Amino acid sequence: MALTHEPTAPYHSAHEALRVLETVARHSTGVTDVELARESGLAPERLTALLRMLRREGYVEQIADGAYVTGEALTRLSSSQGHQQALRDTLQQTLDRLRDTIGAAVYVSRYVDGEVTIAQYADGPATPAVNEWVDFRYSAHATALGKSLLGQLDHNGRRDHLSRHKLARLTSRTITSDKLLLSRLEAQPPTVPVLDLQEYAIGTVCAAVPITAGSTAGCLALSLPVEHAHRLRQAADALNRNAAPVLLSLAL
């Protein structure tokens, strides 16, 4: 099932971050930011922003003389032993930070074996997760994360999904026409967050951005109570800007 995504800002950031990490890994005794700029080819201000993110996520550390070395998070993720647990732990820390930064429940979703799955999420008392009143596998047409995942499939992949999952009306705003949904998916720019304005559940609005790593479609999503709907676009933009660490952990 082919994917149709185009590179978005988080992809560029994750790609650049990988270049920085590869350079740091080549210098076991440490590498200065000047050397990093020269070897990675990144502009100093861009490198500074990436190093700030990589330090925050635990991928690099600064030693006494100011040089950068591989951080604990990268060491754990690079180990074949316990890799899956290390990935879950790293991803959870990143999601928890995103939840607190954006002020919304956040989710990582993937399209696996023809179905929508929630891989991990972070919520809290002030940022409640959406109530899954209809299984997310059967409601991709109504959720931001579902539409983001379907949007990354090719036309045949979308058709296959819709042939297996009837477009049930969940609220008065739910799209129940295959033709309308397919045209909306076709017209959705990959760099613009997908929104769900009470299409899945009355009282909840959501947004999602693609974070495909490898051949599996994936996305990062958020949900907000409808009384915070005025924050949705701003929160969605923040989600997109901060998606690179999630992509990076999935790519390592």
C-alpha cells in the first residue's frame, strides 16, 4: 500500500537532527559546535536550535569543555537489548512534554495492517484524552488522526479502507459520503494539519499532523474540549513545529 506524503517541516528537522547525531557519534571524545557546523553543513543558528532540542530530549550531552557527546537517550535507543522499551520510554517523555507545552492531550497513531492504531498517548487532569466511544479503527473518517493516516495512503489504499469500514454518522458534522471524504483527502495539503471539529464526538475538537517513519503511515494528534476550540489552530501549529523529536525517536 503506497504512501503519498511529501516532506513537511518536521521531516526536514528530523533529517537535520540525524545528521548532527551521526556527526556527534563519530567523535567519541566530543565535538564542538564549530566543528559540528562545519561537518554537518548547517547554519550556526539552525544548529543551535537543533542542539537545544537534542539536549532537551537526552540525545546529546555537553561535557565540561563545552563539547557535545552522545546522550543517554541515544545510547539506550541504539542498543539492541531493550530497544522497544527504550523507544516507548523516550516517546512517552516526549509526549508528556508536548502535552504540557501545548496544553492538550497528544497521541501517536499508526496505520498497521489496514487498521488505525493508537501507539501511545499522554493526557492528564487538565488535558483529558478523548472518550473513545466508537472504536478508532471504525471511525477513521471522523477523526483527525484517522483522516491524517488515510490521507497518506494512495487512492487504492483509501478505497480499500472505505470498503471495509462503512462511514457511520457519529455526529451531525460527520462526513458519510465516500465521494466527499475522498475528495477532501485528495485536497488536503500534507503540510497543513487535519482538523476534526466535533465530527467524532460532540464536545471535542482534534488536529493531526503526519509523522511517517519508513513505510508505515503515522501521525501525531491532539484533542481539546470544545470550549478550547479557539486554541485549536494555534495548538495544531505548535504540534507541527514540535513533531520532529517524535519522528526522530521513531527513525533511530
